[in-house]
Amino acid sequence: MMMYVYMSMLMFFCGLMMFSLKRKHLLLMLLSMELMVLSLFFIMFIYLGSLGNDYFFSMIFLTFSVCEGALGLSILVSMIRTHGNDYFQSFNLLW
């Protein structure tokens, strides 16, 4: 049981490290954030399973994380259409 918790914490910190190291490309940042969200879902799934509760809240969390991923991909497609790439240095956020 604790092995799963340690593995999910390792997944979260790997995603956090990749988020901080690969901050030039938006796609890599979105993928690392999805890894962090999946590790949080795994931790919540283990926690709710150990308490003996039902998994209704984890399904709500998974639904919101899927909506967040779709929103991030739509922003990525919009940026690639307007600027041609996903580098953060190639566009100005303030306009």
C-alpha cells in the first residue's frame, strides 16, 4: 500500500521537475501538468480506497482534469495557428 503512495509521490515530483525544466515549450509543460494531475488522482484513489468510501469524488476530479486538458490543448492549437510554434519567447502575452 505504501509502495503505491511513494510511487505516486515520485510521479508528482517528476512532473514538477519536468514542468520547471521544460518551460520553453507549451506542449511539454501541458504534458508534465497532466502527469501531476494523474498522480494526484492516483493518490486520491488510494486514499478513498483505504477509507472504504465510494469513488464518486475521484470521478468528479477526473472529469475536471479532462476538461482542463482539453482547454490546454485548445489554447495550444490557437497559439500554433497564430504564432506558428509553441515557444514562449516567440509571442508577447501582454499584446
